[in-house]
Amino acid sequence: MTPFSLPSDPRISRREMLRRCGAGFGSVGLAALLGPGLARAAAPADPLAPRAPHFRPRAKYVIQLLANGGPAQMDTFDPKPELTKYHGRRLPIHLATERPTSTALGSPFAFSRYGRSGLEVSELFCDLAERHADDLCVIRSMYSDTPIHENSLRLMNCGASIMARPSIGSWITYGLGTENQNLPGFVVLVPKGMPVAGADNWQASFLPGAYQGTYLETQDRPAAQLIDHLRNPHLDAAAQRRQLDYLAELNRRHLGERREPALEARIQSFETAFRMQAAATDAFDLEREPASIRALYGETPQAKQMLLARRLVERGVRYVQVWHGTLQPWDSHDNIEKSHRRLARECAQGIAALLTDLKQRGLFDETLVIWGGEFGRTPTVELSQGEKVGPTAGRDHNHHGFTMWLAGGGTKGGHVHGATDDFGFKAVRDRVHVHDLHATVLHLLGLDHERLTYRHSGRDFRLTDVHGRVVRELLA
């Protein structure tokens, strides 16, 4: 017997055989009644193998730039001159805010028009606007369900604010697979530390474990150390393969008896880690990029994440989520001028470079880039800061109206969709809910959000639940 082989099963009695098989007789009849429903819930033999979309896609990959904490729409991509006129005074509208707020806070940042489209963008993102105003599809009428970070992040990432549901990256890899079997289909890049709601943001939930996001903490870590324990220094590849096969067989026997989703996820993670040993080190090593490309992106941790995201989609990774603001997020309750300016400096050059680089490599048209947070911010300061607007004023949470933008991947560049009211508080024209955004993203990838389902607990679940519509005005 080889070191990693298993003994054959001993003979079992007829009584034991009936005990093991009896519970399956009812399932045989049930399968005939359910028919295609079982096929939808069954995982394919190779869960990450590329699969055909429902219809011809406009995009193949997604890079989501998640501005954690909620950027202020009126300070970035939604100018509000009326708000400036009311600066320091009470607004003439009622604001249904999470907490009591005080007087109006006009934006401390200047807006200008850019490109042939004349897109109005804040000075915070002037470099991005100068290069790519005509590539951005700006949605100024986003709205969500709750002003709570954890719930809004779950809704933005998973389509449900409270219940544990699969993330959008998991749904997409479930529907389409991935083009590189040596890398995960869904990668999550976080500079340092876990965001609120933690791994809920990239969970597979009731989907098979292979579709869980692979979380990488990227700041100040060499390429070979981005994934802990990726290699066993005491075994060569052949011995590791035999060891993994032995462990997998043990786990599969246990899985057959208990059907534990966490164990299934662990089996898949072992397999992915083994395949990644050579491919990951190559993909994560930014030193292999020319100096000119590294200079284009810049040296901030966020810029390096964006370069890594490009390298991953270039190698066939289906969905890359890039987090910005896990330690010091865009949640600017005070001193918004200082904090938003710092945060923009950390990411703006990298975002512009990402779009430029995707274009240079012929990836822009097939890669959908998404920027935005889980919600926006109020046009007023918090009541605790007093009636007068001082130099350290900030904004509270606001889910009634905020801004996100899309670029590439079949979206309409140089386009503004929808509007908030005169003060930037509430979406009032061509409103786009998070479910609508998800339906549109899936559509761009060739997936019908009503057909991408998974049977669980007696019903067919989908990312958009029973909601969502494709916003066709955003499509090129």
C-alpha cells in the first residue's frame, strides 16, 4: 500500500446495505417529479470550467472598485450648485436621515466639464476625467434600502441586506465558470484588514464552495506570500499531489455522509491552492511589469491592487473585487475635505491607469469596470457638529440617492443617467436600485438574471431575488 492510499471497504451485511440505500428510494421518485430543477442545483463535474452564457455577452470579465464607506456624490460626480447657495443654512426640504442633521454643507471641491461629452466631475478625480470622461457611464440616481454599512454592503455584494446569500462574484462564476483553471474564478483584493461584514461580502453561501471569493490581503506582502501556506517546502509537487488526493478522498467520504457546505468549500480550496502554486506567483508578481507601467499606476497600495486586477483578468479570472478604504474608509462623518482629498489621491491615478492599460491591451471592451460605494452621503452636516459649518464638517450616511459609474464592457461612455434632487439627497429621475444594477451587470455578461437560479431549501434563488430590471439606457 502506498503512503497515501486507502484500504478498500470491508464487506457489509444486507441489513447495513438496506439501511444505507433505503433513504434513497424516495429520492428516485422525487427526481422524476422535480425533473430539470435538480439539474439546476447540481454542481458541474468541473465547477470552474468555462460555460456558455444565456446569450451573446458584451463583457467577459468584471473589475469592481469598491469605495468602502460611501463616497459623497455631491463631492465627486454629482455637482449641486444649489447646495452651495444654501451652505450654512437649513435646506427647504425634509431629509429622512439615519440621525438628525444640521445645516447645508456645500461641496469644498470645484467641478469642471471634461471630454466631448462635457461630463462634470470634481477636482478630486480630474486626472481620471481628463483621460476618460468619455468612457464613463455615470449613474447619478442609485438608491439602496438601508443606511447601515453592514447591511448595505451585503445588499451591494450579495443582493440581500440581512440574510446570508451568495455574492455577485459567486453567482457570475457559477453561471460562467472561469477561463484559467489554475487561478480562482473570483478574487477579492483588500489592502489590509477585513471590512465590516467581513467574508459575508464575498461568500458563496449555499452555492458550491468552489464559487467562494478568494480573499487576498495585498498591502506590504511579496507576491509569493499573498496566499498563506501556498507551498509546502518539505514536499515536491508529486508528493503534494498524492497527499492532496488522499486527503480529498477522506473528505469526500465524510462529505457523502454529512453534506456539509463548509467541508465542500474546504475541499475546493485545497484543490485550487495546489493548482495556483505556479500560476499565482506569476500573476501576483508586479515586478514583472515594465517600469513604465508601474509608474503609470503609481505606488499607493490601491494603485498596486488595480495593476494586480488587470493582471488577473488578463489571465482569465472572471471577477476581481478591489477594496479601497478598509482601514480608513470613505465614511467621512467629519473633515470631509481632508479625508476625501486623501482618499482620492490614493486611488485616482490608479483608476485612470487601469482604464488606460485595459485599452492598450485590447481588454477594455470585454472588461466591465464598476466604481462606487455601498451608499452616498447627506448634503448636510451631522447635528452633533452644531448649526454652523466649520472646517471639520462632514456628512452622514445616505442611501436615498448616490452615484456609481461603469466603464467598458459594453456600457455607454460619456453618459449620465438619472438625477438626484437639487441638493443631492434623493434619486428623483430614472432611479436605479441595487437589484437593477445587478440585473444590468449580469446582462452585460450574457446572463439573464431571472434564469440564473439555484435550488435551495425548496425554492429557486437568484441574485436579484424577485426584483431587478436591466437598465438598457446604460448599454452602448
